[in-house]
Amino acid sequence: MKQAEKLPVKEDSKVVKFFKRNNIILILILVYAAAALLASPGLLGGKKNTFFTVSNTYDLLTLVGVYGILAMGLTFVFIVGGIDLSIGYQVAFCAAIFAVMARSGVNVILAMVITLVCGCAVGYLNGTIVTRIGIPPLIGTLAVMTALKGIVYIICPDSLSVGSATLAGNTLSAVYKLGGAITLPVILIVILTVVFTIFLKYTVTGSNFYITGGNFEAGMLSGINPNRLSRIAYTLGGFCSALCGLLLCFRTNTATYNMGDGIDITAICAIVVGGVKMQGGRGNMAMCIMGVAVIQIITNVMNKLHYSTAVVALVTGIVVILVLILDRFTSGRDVLDD
Amino acid sequence: MSRGDTFIEVKDIVKVFPGVRALDGVSFDIREGECHSLCGENGAGKSTLIKVLTGAHERTEGQYLIDGNEVHFKSTQEAIAMGVSCVYQELSIVPEQSVAKNLFIGNLPKKNGMIDYRKLYADTKDILTQLDMDIDPRMNAGELSIGQQQMIEIGRALTRKARLIIMDEPTSSLSEAETDKLFEICAKLKERNIAIVYISHKLDEVMHLSDRITVIRDGKNIVSMNKEDTTQEELIANMIGRSLENMYNKEKVEIGETVLEVIKLSRRNVFHDIDFTVHKGEVVGFFGLVGAGRSEIMRAVFGADPYDSGAVRITGEELKPHNPALSIEHGMAFATEDRKKEGLMLRLSIMMNMTISNLKRLSHFGVMDKKKQQDAAKEFVESLRVKTPSIAQLVGNLSGGNQQKVVLSKWLMTMPKVLIVDEPTRGIDVGSKAEIYGILNELAKSGVAIIVVSSEIEEVMGVSDKLITIYEGAKTAEFDVTPELTREEVLSCALGGAPKS
């Protein structure tokens, strides 16, 4: 069959092309402006704007830091064309084992290292289940999630306090806060964004993540071992979950069994909004962080305006769908071609 | 080594798959800088041979020598390292990645452990110049046309210092201009002493491009010759020249009135102006090579795919708006090409599979009548001689031939006026083939109008009363099947030639 001759299409300028591919930048600006505006006293806000303040901006940055780290891990998994549903319980699991160790007097640094190793191990387990046994990621990681849930309920039936009186507890709270704007999550996410971006762009392993998710067969035929790369991605995902678990544990000095509820789905929504492709092969850390920021802004502003969790969830869901519709229109061809 | 020296030799290659001898002693050699074409019908063993050459399959017997040393490739990677690369029919482009990364996939230049982007883009420019392509190395490969993507694949082979590039049906999705471009590049590659093994159904391309041509048939190489010493007709004769066993037993059936009429059916870029009629008791064969558009036409006739213009009529009544449900209602049945994917539910029983399209008739007020179902299934198991211990057997456990009989039963239960069968004997052993032909004969005798789509020339000629050839989405000829009709004539029309007289 003859290929249809290409119709002359009006070429977009470079700038337009850039924004079409990265519409999350515009969405982020739009959502932030809308939030700031809606929260002002004349509109939905009460006596004064509680969203658009310096201290709330610090809080917001910290939230983006904590949940951004989790989402970055998932971004690796998405890029190789996988999905990890167990990240929520990975967070709870890691927080719980850290709390157990810290309470029983294990050196805090050692406990943190062990926790991070455990996170990597769970991630690697996910990768192994998907690539070596060949169970589809949706089902494989769902099973791991369920198993982790069981473990978390056993070691942490209610909530485990690290104990603010202990030396560990004190140090951690102090470190978490540092000075006002500069909290531990913010520092960490800045460093990790830089490191992960370099990893994805400048190392062969990171670069080949995109091949794995973009065209598995082509990767196979070129001898890059996409299965091994997938396992690395899942392992990095586990590492990030563990880090997120530690941060959440530091914040309140406690680990609770339901700490990970819902944050997995929020992370998925956030990176999809950011433009990371679920089918794999496309996405980067900047997209991920901006996606997380959009979701966190929406949640935060609605909390400030005293809407119930139910309304927040509803609005978030609607926004995700709207963004995806917008994405279909701007990247147009994908839909129209089928 | 210099131009024209033999550097790859395969001797008496045998490849056995469970139950099939796909290659049965193939020998041929490749010289530096030559274009060597492989020709053969579908299923002749070309693909298997390529897979052996590229390391995707290991040979069962025989020798494979490169520069006089025997090689045993365990992966395509090893073959690539020895200079044997392949441009696959299915392109393996990573669409969201840059042209540069696509070219150097698995082979990215590094400096201090990091990707050396400066060198990557410089090297890419270099390769693109060799390919006469003026594109930005940073642009996404997904934005390129199919022809350009194919060039990228050839470029990939160049980055790996290929000495032999195998091209498997490279022009099957290219426009004419793109094809010409490909030929230019091939000539350039030859100048640089890179050998090409070219596989194509399009014999004019083969004649244009090749230095030597090897014909493969039934897993054996029939002949290798210089292009100058042969003609297109001789190639065709060599490709098919085997005696026809009399497994068809075609009986003369009284041809009745027109049942199915297809008028000027067209779908942009897929097929155009397809005209034909099928009468009661008549078997019409459709022949064309893979990708000619046969199946697409049939799907449109059945209403499973849309068409832009034209009409389909059954006993004079136009089917409109056309969809499969309406076609079935009017007595059409369609046994698709891929029975496992489109025709059967492998994890359900024979009975369920056979009766699934007839549940309305076999139930009362929406409640299935188990007894009726069983009786119907038993009847067909007996009449079509499905070899099975019981009608409760899962279809997935049956052999290919018996599965095909289940598909036919399913459609025959709807008591069709028109039966379309697409590749009815693909992957079926010879014995079952004969039985399937017998069933088709019986149906024709009982007055069903039948369309048989096949890429096996003997099959269509054996079962049909009338034969239509399709080439690149167009009907090229219509023959009455008589003993005088030769395979050469049919095949040349299916390859785009015009009918004699």
C-alpha cells in the first residue's frame, strides 16, 4: 500500500511547539494565578487571603518536596513503561520500619540507611516480578501492595511514635525544619531534581530508560537489555518511596499504618498531569515536579478555603480530566489518527 | 577483502521447528558490495533464513561461514557485532526520542561515563549526510515520514559498521519517491562495499536492484543466478514450479443467481474501485500477496471496516448503514484470517464457540436452551468431522485444522447465503486442508456463495470457479478458472502485471 503523501501542515514556530509539548508550564501558572485570585477576600476567601502568603508558600514548597520525591520515583517507572501501585504502602512500610528501629535505639543514620535499602529492595522485587516472572505491572505491584499492607498492619497496628523526647526525635524535627523556607524536603527535592535530570539525560542507563518504554522490541534488538533497565527503574522508585516515608515520619515524629493511603493515586494523577506518558518513553523530572505542584496547589487552596476532603477529591479529579483533554487537543494528532 | 569476493557463505542450512522443516538445506553466498535478492512465495522460508542469518534463530544443521570462519550466533547482538544488520519490515523506531539517539541506540558515544552529546550530534550529522538527509539530529524520530524512518534504520546499520544489510520488504510502505530514494542509497552502499540482501515481492524492484537472485521454495534454494541471465517470467516459474497434488476435488456445481454484488468499493489509501459479484453455488477466489489489501477489502464487504464510496448488495438489497450485524442478518458470514484472535474463544468449549453467534435461535426468552445447543454442536462436530472426545472440550486444546472446523461450524449454524473465508488453511496440515476444501465444496453444492481469500496460489486456483487478483488495493484481473489458466498468468497479475488479452 502506498503511504499517503504528507499533507502540507502549517509548521508551528519553535516557541509554540515547546509550549504544546510542555503545556504543564502554562497550566501551572494558570492554576496558581487562579488559586491566588479565588482565595482573595473579595471572592471566595474570608477576611484575608490565607493562600497567597509567605508562610503558606513555604508550606506549599515543603508539600511539593515531600510528595514530589515520591512522584519522581514513579516517573522513572512510567518512563520505562511500567506502573507501581505499591508506592503508597512502600511509604508506610518504610516509615514503620524506621520508627521501629529508632524506638529501639538503633543509630538514626544507620536506621535511615537500612530504611532506604529496604525501599530499594521492595522496588527491585516489583521489577523482578514484572520482568523475570512476566506478571503485568498492574497486577504484580497490586499484589505487592496488598502484601505490604499486611506487613504494615502487623508492625504498626496504630501509630508508632519515634518519641519527641528521644535524641533522634529532637534532631530530626530540627533538621526537618531548618530555617523557615528551607526545609529538608525542599533541599532534597532540589538536589534530587538536578541529579535525576542529569541521570536521565547524560548517562547511558538513564537515556536507555526512554528506549525501554518507547520501543521495548527495538531496545531488545539493539542489545540494551530493557528488562534490566526496568528493574533499575523500579528500584529507584522504591528508593524514592523510602525517602518520602522517612520525610513523612520526620515531620510528625510518628509512623502511622494509613500514612500511604491515597498518596499513590495522587502521585499518579500528578505526573500524568505533568505530561509523563503512562505508556512509557516520555517525561522528565521537571514535568513531574510541575504536575505535583498543580495538584498540591489545588489541594492546599481548597483546604485554606475550608472545603471538605470530598470536594477536594472531586475537584482534583475534574482538573486531571480537563488537563488530559487539553493535552489531547494540543498534541492533537494522537487522537485524530486512530 | 575487495569488491566481489565472497565473504558470507551458508551451506545446507536446515531449520526444524516442531513438526515443520522450515529450511531444508539452503545454500547460498554473499559477495562484498553486491545486492543479492531472495525471492519466494509466502511460506517458502525466506523469513526463517533471514532469522538464521541475523541470529534471531539458531540453525538446526548446516554451516554458516563469515570470512571462512564458522559462526554460531546466539543473539542478533552477536550478528551485529560481526557486521550483519537487518532493516526489519516492522520499523523499530523509538518515536519520542531524537534522531541521534535512534541512530546510536545501544551504542551511544560516552565521555567520562556521561553521554557525549557533542560527539553524538556530530556523528549523526555525518551519517545523515551519507544518507542524503537534511534533518535536525535533535528532532523526534516520530515526526519523520515512514521513508525517513526507514533511512534511520539503515543509518543505524551504518553506525554499527555493517558489512551486510538485510532489507526485508523495505518498500512495502513507501511512496514511489521514497522508493527511488531508497534505491539511490542502496547504490551508494554498494559503492562503499557494503552487501545488501534484498527481499521483496515486487519483482520489478528485484530485477532493477539485484546483481544476483536466489529463489527459495519449500525451504530449499532452487536456483541462484545473475540478474542478466534471467527474466521476471523465469523467476515466477521458479518460485511456484511444483506439481499440484489433486487435493481439491473441485466438483462442477450449477451456478445460480447473483447473491452478492460489490460495486466500486473504495477506501482512500487502502483499496479502490473494487467490483465483483458472487453467485449461488459459486466459489470466488481472491489472490494477492500479503499487504495487497485482500483482507481489508473483505472486512469492508462485511461491514467491519468503513469505506468511502461504493455499495454492497445482497440479493439486490443494499446494505446501509453497513455494519457486521446487518451483514449477518442478511446472511453473510466471515471466517477471519486470524482465527485465534478474531474467531475463537480458546478458553471456552467447542459447544460455546459453535453456538455463540446463534444463541438467539437456541434460547427461549433469553434463557439458553442447553439441549438445543448440545444437539446443534453435536450435529456439526459429526458432519464436519471435528476430532474431539466431546463437545465440552476447550477449543484451545484442538489442532489448527479442527479449530478451523469449529470456526466454520459457528458460521454455518447461521445458515449463511454468503460465506467469506480468509486464509482458511493457514497453519493447517495437509490432511485437514483437504477436509476443509471438501467442506467448501459441499457448501457450494448446497447453494452457498463462497469467497476464498488466500495467499497460496494453488489453493485459490484449486477451489475457485472464478479468480480475482488484487495488487496494491486494486483489482488487476478476473479469470474463469479453467484447466488452461496458468499459475504464471495469475501470479504476474498479482504482481501488478496486466492480464493477457
